Amino acid sequence: MAGQPWAGSHPALRDTLAGIAHRHSTPQRRSAAIGTAEIRRLVATCSDGLTGTRIARCYC
């Protein structure tokens, strides 16, 4: 604002902005782990199961 160039990579500015973001940010929300039942439902949606899926992707 005073006509000074912006140097966002300067260590003093970088550390200050990181500290502000750390102090005023919201904590991350933890999610529940996916269970066996959910994995089985995901695999069931594959048209022919998972057999050959990795090989087909490697040689495409």
C-alpha cells in the first residue's frame, strides 16, 4: 500500500503468514475408516470384478 514491493517468499513474511494461518485455521475433521462391507460394495460395482484391471490399465 505504501508502494513497497511484495516479497511473499521472504522468510519473515512467510513465517508470519504461516503462523497466522495456523492460529486462525479450523482443525481438520477426521473421517471414519472404510470398512469391509463398504469395500465389498465398491468391488461389486466393477463389471467383471478386479481380475485383469491392473493389467488392462498398464498396457493401454
